[in-house]
Amino acid sequence: MDLKKLCFDLAGKCGTSGDEKEAALFAKSELEKYMDAEIDVLGNVKGTFGKGKTHILLDAHIDQIGLVVRGIDDKGFLLVDRVGGPDERILIGSEVTVHGKEELFGVICSTPPHLLTAEDKKAGVDIKKMAVDIGLSKEEAEQKVEIGDRITLRSAQNELLNGNIVSGAFDDRCSVAVILRALEKVQGKTDNLRLTVLFSVQEETGGSGAKTGSFSAMPDYAIAVDVGFGDDPYTDKSNTITLGKGPSIGISPTLDRAFTNELKDICSDKKIPYQHDVMGGRTGTNADSINNTGKGVRTALISVPLRYMHTGIEVINLDDIESSAELIAEYLLKKEAECNA
């Protein structure tokens, strides 16, 4: 598997919350290399393999943050609102793609600094006061764009040094790549497990895909794979995890402590690098939706370090993708061995 290409291919598909079809179809085609897969009523990509007594769910969300068109003003500028939580600080002056009747290039309007008052410079810009310029009059724009059309940040996919790569939508498409890589590692080796893979929708807007997807699966164990706050020059190190040092294993009141410790033990035994991410309450990931599904699900969280979250320049390290996949693969192989004992 070419992990870099897979990460870029996944991140390059459009799939804002509630409109994940393009990304879901691509992810489904990749998942079908390992198991039968379908897209369910809500839009989740879901595949199940095996009929063993131990049922394990692997989840990563397929949706991304973005914008939605809420109006077209008299001069043809598109009025917008948020889909999920894009970082409003970086939106002004950004290049975007408007997914209308055809894909349109646009820019988010920016007032020249010369015309800003001192107070304007201090204040942020409310997203509902932002507009997108696509170069058309109102009448022309209305022929190509409808209310509700989605807008995504345009982002170049590039390589930095030391195995770091950059793209938009690595949150959480890189975790989809983690699961696919883990499946490749254990292919043909887990015949006595029942394994469900869920690439869930609408995580950025509340986690409804994970709620319905895990309820329909009703697993015994679940691993949610998401991204964590990667280290940068501006953030308190106690709130971040380091790129290139392996996945973070979540510790939280909403996560099963024995399961968490089991993952840590596997890392120690198999020499897989890992980090800790301690959260005093909810994790803010799909793990919070999965653990209280139905009769309850023993849930753990694995996070891939990611810098500059919810921007068009999200940075990950390919070694962390590989290490995260290795941890999941070793966990599955351990459970398979327990079934055979």
C-alpha cells in the first residue's frame, strides 16, 4: 500500500458533513478490497467480515469541515455559514471551491488593511459577515449555485521534510487510511473474529453517523480513530502530541480503562511508539457516541497527531499512520489468538 497516495487520495475527495457522497464512494471502493461494504441510510460506509463470537468495531469519520451557501446578494457574492468548525481566523482571503452545478473557483472576500479601523483590526470577522467572490452577477450566480451548496477550502497537497505531508481534510481521512492499512496487515489472519468497519458521517456536526452505525453493529469492543492536536510553536506542550512519535492512546472517563491499558501493553510488547492524551471529560470524538450505544460498548481511542486542525494546511507524519495501523493490526491478531486458545 502506498500510504502517502492513499492519504492524499482520501483527503482530495469532497465530503462536508451531511454531503459526504464523493468521499464515501471512494472510501467504499477501498474498503471493498477487504470485505463487502455498503453505504447505509445516513451515508455511513460500513463493512462487516467474519462470524466469530468476538465483535470488534473500527471507526473513523469520513466528513470534513467546510462552508454552506446561505444566500446570494445583489452583486452576486455568496453569503455563507459554517459546516462544522472551520478556523475562522484563516478564512479571510482563502481560495475555495464552490460545489454548485459545476465546481467553481472562488475567494473569500477581504477588506484591504488600509481601510480597516484600529477596532476592525482587533476584532475577528463573523462567518455570517463573510462572502465568497466567484466573479458573477447575481443572475449569473443563481444559474450555477443554489442555497445549500457546499464550499471547501482549496489546499495544495505537498510534502514537507522528514515524512510530514500537508493537505486539507486529513481530519479525519488520514484515520480512514490507518484502518485500511491495518486491514491490509491482517488480511486472511482473523478468520475467527467478527469485524465491522465504519467510516462514519457527520462527526463534525455531532457524531450522528457513529451513533447510528454503532447501534446497527452492536459490537463488543470499538476503537475510534481520529486526529489529535499536534505540536506547534504556539501551543502549550501539555495540550499537544508530537508528530513522528507514534499514535496517542486516549485516556478519558468515557473510555474503557482496561481496553486503554491493553493497547498500551501491546505497544510495549511489540515496540510500537505511542503517546498519551489525557482528557478530563468527553473526548470530543466518535468514542463519546459509541461507548453508550445499546447495551454499552467497551471503547478505546487512538489519535493521529495532526498540526493546524480545521485549516487547509493540516500536517501529519506518515510514520504515525503506519504505527497507528500496526497497533490496530496487533490488537486484532491478539483477539484472534484469544479466540483460538
